[in-house]
Amino acid sequence: MTEHVCPWWLGYLLASPIRQWIERRDPQAFLSPYIRPGMTVLEPGPGMGYFTLPMAKLVGPSGRVIAVDLQAKMLESLRNRALKAGLLSRIETRLAAPDSLGVADLREKVDFVLAYAMVHEVPLTQKLFPETAATLKPGGQFLLVEPAGHVRPAKFESELEFARKAGLSEIERPVVRRELAVLLAKKG
């Protein structure tokens, strides 16, 4: 599923506290409207866990976050960061195959999917959305966010078309500084 994958070494910058200062956005506060304790969350392309760790805090000890990445080094760093933060028991990491996330066992078990700045890296977008949508429970939500400077509005709309074909419908377009964002839900 890879096209132009973010190099693993750039993950250190993307997981850095400096990112929060640059974006002027606390990842936990940003995601708190969507995630509640006890939820199961799927995050394709988590990198080194910039959003994964805050989501693990939000799901609490009875929830879990499933982080799926194509790069083993990203997942290794994510696990190390989660261990240091005392959150490893809430996070499951999975190594994706080049053509699949390998989440078929999660069919209708996921409450929320976060795809943050990663869909544009996937050449088989038409496969990504059905695979992730199948994991969602009826009514489950999918937050798609892409970097506005990198992804043109027409490309974003084509991604949304694949999401719609996968059975996801648009709920709202949250305003996210310097990003294109849409909240989708699985038809129930």
C-alpha cells in the first residue's frame, strides 16, 4: 500500500514535542471529542506515535489502540515511547504488508479510525478505505486529515470518493489549522 512513505528517521521529528508547539494543537485535546474510555481505536500509519500515545490515554485501561505501520522501525520506536509513558498495555502494534493493513480480524470491532497525514502516501486508496471501513462498528467514526500544503483539494475529494464507496458518509468538516479534514461515519 505504499507510494511515497515518510522515511523512518523523520519519525523522530514528527513525534517531537516541538511539533505540538509548531501546530499550536495539543493532540489529546484535539482527539478528545472523538474518543472515550473503553473504545477500540485503529490508527493506520502512526509513525512513532504522536497521536497514538494521547489516544491510549483517552481510551483508558479498558480500551485499546491498534497501530498499524509498514515500517518496523516506526513501530519499535512507538513501543519504546509507550513503555516509557506507561501505556504499552493499551497499545497493540502491527506490521502492515505492502498491499494490506492486515486487520481483517477486526471486522466491526473498531469504534474510531484516525488516518492523519497518511492516505496520500497510499497508492491503493481504493483498497485502504474498504479495509478500514470493514473494521468499524456500525456508526463508528473515521477522521481523515491530510496536510493542506501537500494534498490539493481535488486529491482530497478523490480520497473522499473512495471513502464514500466504502460505505462511509460525511458527518462534518472540522476546522484543523493547515489541514484538510473530514469526519466520516460507517452507515449503520
